[in-house]
Amino acid sequence: MNKSLSFAQSASVLAAVVAVLFPAMFWGKAEPHMPLLAATVASTVLLRLYGIRWSRMEEGLVKGVQSAVAPMLLLALIGILIGVWMMSGTIPTILYYGIAIIQPQYFALSALFLTLVISTVTASSFTTVSTVGVAMMGVSTALGMDPLVTAGAVICGACFGDKMSPLSDTTNIAAGVTDVPLTTHIRFMTRTTVPAFAITVLFFALQGQTAPVDLQGIYAIRQELEQHFTISALTLLPALAVLFCSAMRIPIMPTLVTGIAGGIAVAALLQGVTSPAEWLNVMQNGFHASFSNDIVASIVNRGGLMSMTWSLSLILIALSLGGLLHHSGVFDGLFRSLMQRIKRDSGLVGLAGTSSILVNALTGEQYLSILLPGQMFRETFARRGMELKRLSRTLEDCGTLVNPLIPWGVSGAFFTNMLHVSTVEYLPYALFLWLSPLFTFIYAWFRR
């Protein structure tokens, strides 16, 4: 029979994880990999002292690794996609036209609403950030915009669709785990989404470019792109194929493979890259060419499977820790005890949101941050006669949107890798992501 952990034991394990992670990362400025590994070791030692068998902990580690397989395959395909789309001229074409069309004073808003539309159609923040987001960061660099503001706008827009699109997997999971109709769940989320997004729009509206743009520099960038790529609307076909597949609700991995295949075809037909050996090299190591313009080189020379190794290794370690904590009963021992002590409905909503954030922070996995609290709190909500849509909204706001704010979270690690901006740096600019949970906690006290 599996041993159950007490509240004090569970709390001490979580305290040990926090004691290892936060000083190393936020004060020591260390990369998250080794602190996470050290936190895993510390948790294992404590759990063993509390009588948890090694076989049970090993099972948790293995299940954590198994849960990492799908996001790791996804990230690998996205790394390959980026390299191929650079080779095909897809992203360079978006950059070429973007710096000519987008007005600097409206750039942040343009990035926000463009990524919002794309993410709502594709229902994927990953697809949006890795395609349109990368291109917008390139345009931002060319226009001399603040990369942190641009990254914040891109992430806010991309995560809006991930939260509100009826096609989004997290939206369906939050509604499903709480037995709330999807339309009811989405409609109820507008109460936190609308004010949070309104403030976000206002913030980015005030971030317009005030300094004059270097028009000569813009001309030099466009000229450099013309010299190295065939700039044509046809190069956008791989991107349109991805949007079409997403709109048809084709699973994300076949969609990305379609985008890669389309990019290779365009590279062969329009860019003259007909060597399969070169295709494989770009897919493995990314696109690399010699440019006289340093800005173009920094934007275009990127991608490939190997570019994702930082994120892949981080996700593997983070989800291993998450599997260990989950399957050893740490979360169950902590939250079930707390639920019994809370008398007010507002306190229970607050605890559900806090648990979702805590699971997010300790496992780096947004699905688990929705599923685990959803399963634990659903019965208690129903028994107290509380509307389950309050739980589903809380899980979405504190699960889906908080994950990109965690450096070792699957989304946080991915966005950092794609946009070349650290999670800690873009966090203050990702207003929508932390305003939505804030409104959730405020509304909890007013039963809204």
C-alpha cells in the first residue's frame, strides 16, 4: 500500500524545492537546468526519509519523462520549421513587407492584434510565436523597437487565442475536467479577459516609437533581403498551409510537418535550394548564410533541431521533477488538507487558483496545472453548491496563462528560445498573462 504524506511533509518538500530554485535563479542568475536537477535530488532525499519507496519515486520520474515526450517532439518540429522557413524565404518575406508596411508608432499594437488573430485561428500559442512572433521580432529589430515590448505584445496576443479559442486544447481541457459546457466556459472567462485585455491594449498603445526611424537602415535591410532571397507572395504558401491545417483542426504535429514540407518545396522552386543534403543540414543545424548586414544575419541565421536543445533538456528535467512530486503524493497531501480548512467560497476559489499556479511553478506543465487541481477541487465545489464555471475559469487563468511566466515552464522555455528574450525580462511586459489571474482573485471576493 502506498504511503500518504501529511500536510507538513508535503509542505516541507515544496519548501525545499523553492529554497533551491529561487535563490539560484533569481539571485544567482543561474540557468534553470542545474537548480531544477538539484531540487529533484533534494525532493528525492526528503521523500525517502518520509517513507516513500524508491520504486514509487522512480515510477513518478518515468511518468514525468513520458509526459515530456509530446512537448519535446513538438519543440523539435518547430525548430526544424523555423530553419526551413528561413531557407524558403517565408519569414524573410514577412520581414521584408513588415518593415515597409507597419508604422513604428503602432508597432506594439500591430504585433498584439496580429498574433491575437493568428492564435485564435490556430488555437496554438506555440505555432503563433514560432512563426508570426519570430517575424515580428525581426521587424522590431529592423525598426529599432524595444525587443522586450515586442516580446510582451507577441506573447499576450498569442496566449489570448490559447485561452479563448474554442479550438484550444487547454480551453477544452479546463471545461472538460470541470464538466462545464465549452460555450459557458468561454463566455464566463470574458469577465476576467475583457478588463485584463483592455488594460493590455492601453499599455501597448502608449508604447509607440517616438524617436525617428533610420530609413536608410530600413532600405539597407530590404536590399540585403532582396539580394539573398526571392521575395514573393508565393513564399508565404507554407504559412498559409499551416493556418489552413489549424483551422481544419488537424493535430499540431501533422500541421507542422505540412509546414516543413511546404517550406522545402518553396525553397527548391523559388530559392533554388535543390540539394537534399542542404535541406537536411538546415533541418539539423538551422539556416546559415553570409550577410553583409549584421541585423539581417542576426534575424535570419537561426532555427534547426539543435537550436532547441536548451529548451528540450530543460523540459525533460522540469517534467521529471513534476512527475516525482505528483506521483509521490506531494500535491495531494498539501491541497486536500487545505481544502478541509477553508470555510468561505472565495477562499476555495483562491486556493484553486493558487494550487494551479503552484503546480505550474513546480512542474512547468500547464496541462497538469489544469487537470490536477480540476480533479481535486471539482467535488468540493459541487458539494458546496458553487458554480463549476468559477473553477474552470480559475484553472484557465491560473494554468494556461501563468505557464509562460515560469522560466522552466514548457511555454516559458519555448518563448525564451524563440524570441531570444528571457522569461524574467519579458515578464513585466506580458500584462495580459498576470492581469487575468489577478482579476480572478479579485472577483473571487465578489462572487463574480
